[in-house]
Amino acid sequence: MLKGSITALITPFRDGAVDWQAFEKLVDWQIAEGSHGLVPCGTTGESPGLSANEHAAVIERTVKVAAGRVPVIAGCGTNATADTIARVRHAEEAGADAVLVVVPYYNKPSQEGLYRHFAAVHDACGLPVVIYNIPGRTGLDMSVETMARLAELPRIVGVKDATGDLSRVARQRRAAGSGFLQLSGEDITALAFDAMGGVGCISVTANVAPKLTAAMQEAALEGDYETARAIHDRLVPLHLALFCDTNPVPVKYAASLLGLARDEVRPPLAPLSDADRKRVADALAAVGLTAG
């Protein structure tokens, strides 16, 4: 089952190329620190800035290094159905455990178009498919009704919900059934999301605080909300700081302070301002995170 703290992996770069040594060390460290799953090639992994060959290689390398220790949910969504199907089929061949497919962006299909897009992806592969609904980036919100229609397909197993609307958890559960997995896409509300019926978070913060985010999710899923709240309260400054600029710019800077990766993003993303660098550094210190 896909649940708990699932890290939306950054893609480390060195002088413009993927830093494979840093990436492999990051994957190993994530698993050692207790992360319950990994998402390569999501938004946090700068998927829009990866070439097709890099995208494929990042998924392949994640599967290889993870070696079955935790599930790998490969980010495969594009705004073209044929391209998405090609990526999903590659992920299946590479050995991924599931795929994360974003609501098509920019071309803004109708709800019927969304249904047909995801149904075509479903029919083209044998992997579990997780819908990624993030209206703030795609300009389009998948309705609860469309999600419920898709949930009737056997391999559409859940949603990464980044709408920021906690009422959606209950509405989607009522419409799609309790077996439809709901994963938060927003660290700051992940605990409340679980309390409403979610089963985990695809987390940005987990890149730099995997042990804490995993412990919070484990406590919440066991119903120990006192422990979960204490961990969440500790993490709040970091959750907020990591979104002081466009993701993944702040988390890559945080990773560089911890010696996990270089502070390097691809254009059109730009480095953090000095003020935001201080904010991220202060947040890491407040949480008690330092380079190991």
C-alpha cells in the first residue's frame, strides 16, 4: 500500500548535469532515515527541466538504488496523452511500483477530456496510477465527480491532492470510496489531511527531514495524534520556509546546507535571494537539522 511519508525527490545537479553520485546517496539516505516511498521526476524533481533521456534515467536509477526496499512512484504526467502513455510504459519497464500522473496543464481539457486522458493511461499499462491534482500549477481542477468516475477503474488507485482544500478529503472518500488512497501534496496541512482520512503525504520537506516526516506520518496513521502534533509543530517553520519561493528552489538550498546536494536549479528557476536563504537556514536550525 502507498502510504506514509513519500519523498518527492529533488534531482541534484552539478554544473548543469544530473549529479548521479549525489542522487544515489540521497535515495539511500532517504530509505535509511525511514521514508516510506519515493517519487522521482515530480515537480520537486524539476521534471519540466529534464530532457526525455534524463527523465528516463532518473526513474531507472531510483528503481535500481531503491532495490525494492520502498515503493517507487514514478512521475510520468505531461499535457499530451500519447507522451504520458510513453512515459508510463517506460516506468513499468524500468520496474517502478506505481506512476504519478498530473492533471494535464496549459491546454485545460474539459472534465470529460480529463476522464479520457486518465482512462487511456490506465488502459496502457499494468501499474497502479495515482492522480496528481494541483490546480495552482496546472490551471485546472479535477472535480470530485470525475475522480469518482476514474476510481471505478481498477488501476486508478488514488490521488495526490494539492488543492489545499481539506474538505476534499471527505468529499472524495464519500464519492470514490474508502479504498481510494488519498495522499496530501502539501506538507503544512498533511497532519490535518490524515485526520480527515488521508493515508500520507508526498512530501517536499522529507528531502531534508525524512526521519521526522516519517515519524509524524507513522504516529498519525496509528492514531497517536498527540505525538504527531508535536512533530508537526516542530516542523512548521521548515514547511513554511521551503515554500518561500518556487519549489524546489528553497529545498535545494536547504539540501545544500545539509551537504546532500549542490544549490543548483535549472533555468528558468533562479537561486534564492539572500533574505530567503537566511529564512531557510534559520528554519533548519530551529528544527535542529545540521549537516551530518
